[in-house]
Amino acid sequence: MTTPCSGRRCAGGASRPGSPDAASSRANASVGIAGRGKVERTLSWVLAFRRLTVRYERHAASVHAFLHLGCALICLRFLRRAEAF
């Protein structure tokens, strides 16, 4: 008779509760969640530019150029704020 958690991993790839694998996956999950906010915030800043939200250009080089331009404008915005303080 086999159980859903026979072997090293449980069914679905999850670790057994209380095992060393489960503890390490919880620790890695908390690090991933903290970094996720930074990534999502950055993507929201970049996608605020209309040309980057919907790809109107045919060539990838044009999209790449607008991405660089958007990032430069975001950096300029932060530099202006820092200069005001």
C-alpha cells in the first residue's frame, strides 16, 4: 500500500510537513515574496508608458529602444525628487 507521501516528496512535488525540505522551502519563499514587490513595482512603472504596454512597433529594436527610454525617464524622475530634498 502506498501513501501519497511515499518516497522523498509528497504528491504534487510538495515536501512533507516538518521535513528539512519543507523548512528550507518556507525560508526561500519568504525571500522570494520580499523581492516580488520590488519587481512588480518596477514593472508597473515601466508599463505606465503606453508604448510599452501594447507593442505597436514591428521591430524588436524599436521596443528595446522605448524600454531604455522609459527606464531613463524613470531614473530622471527619481533624480529630480532626490534633488528637491
